[in-house]
Amino acid sequence: MKNKDIICDVINGYFMDVSNDVIKVKGDEAMIEDLSVKICKALKIEEENECGRI
């Protein structure tokens, strides 16, 4: 497992925990989930760019 994938899992886990405790009350769970997906995509794109430079 690559570092970026681990970071992704941590981010997703964090947002899931936050959404369970806090975000559901505010009704923004979908927005937080979308944000975590965007962060993961950004990390993976960055990883691909690094590979491209090598």
C-alpha cells in the first residue's frame, strides 16, 4: 500500500467519524464526503504527477 493510499484511508476514516458525530446534525454529510473524495483524488493526481516527472 502506497503512502498516499494510506493518507486517503485516514482522511476517509476521519470524515466518516466526523460525519457520524457532528455533520449529520447539520445535514452536511454529503458535502463532507465529497470533500474527502476530492482530497483523495488530489493526492492520487499528485502521485501520478510525481511518477510522470521521474
